[in-house]
Amino acid sequence: MVGSGPWRALAQLTLGHNDEPLGPGLSALLDDAIMPRLSRLAVASSAVEPEALADLLEQPSAARLASLSVWDTMAGEDFWEALAQSENVRSLRRLNADDSDLTDELALALSRSRHLAIEELDMFYTPLGVAAACALLSAQPRLSLRCDVRSAALHQRLRLRAFGKRFTPGRRHDCGTPTWIFGQHFRMDRY
């Protein structure tokens, strides 16, 4: 039964708004015998058990993940640390951390990662300090960052503006129309 089935062809899977917290079985989704083509995973607006997402990143097959969404999910400090340290995330290009528990300290750890090469990081409703935003943009030369920056004084705004189109301020700028909310934010779980 494991060797066949339509799920073997799935490249994208969205798990959202679950009644039960996602647990250790989450890491089995990347098992080559079950879903060998899965490269885009969205765990949107879900409760997860501690370490479930961190364990997912420790699987060798996590190397094929191109995009991951933890939108509106408290992924846990273990997940963010695993993301910063795991060698299995070299293919990850898109990360949706909107309304998540990513903090400045954890974002700085991501900026020091030797394995990440993220091109899109969406933190629309996740506030981030200017220092953490600049560290991420400096460390990831191809990164396009959209986030809600806290306490941006004039000199800080100028510092962020130096990154040009690679930085987009959140809230005021992007969420002005229902078209953006439904056309971009929710569709973003192409992640």
C-alpha cells in the first residue's frame, strides 16, 4: 500500500485549521516511500506539538523542500533553531512566517545560517526590529523580505530603503485592498 497511491504524485500539500495538533507523524510526510515529490508544504493556522516541525527539518528528504509556510502557526523555538542549523534546508527558497512566533533573536540566528538561501520571506503580520531585518537582508543576498518593522526612525528607514525592492514594509503598504489579502496572502500558500 505504501508503494502506490495518488499521494505519491503530490508536490504541494496544505494542512490548515486542524482540530487536532499536528504531531510527530508530520515528519512522515517527507518520507520518500509516501510522498516522494512533495516540495511545497503549508502548515497554515495550525497547532503543532513541540518539536514536530523541527523533526520534519531533520529528515534527509527535507532537502527537497522548496517552500514552507508556517503562517499563523506557533512553530516553536526548536523549529526556528533547526531551520537555522539544519543542512537539509539548502533547497528552501520561500518561507511564509506571517503571524508566526519568529522573533528578532531567532531571525538573527537565521541570518547567521550557512545553509539557508531563502529568496522570499514573508512576515507581513510578524513585527521585526530594524537590526534583524537588515541582518537578514545582508546575509541573504537574493532575499526579498516583506515585514512589519517596529520603531523605524528616519535613519532606520533610510537604512532599510538602501535595500531597494528587496524590502517591502508590511501592513500599511500591502494590506490596503481585499485583492491583496485574497489574491496574494492566501494564495501565497503555493508555499
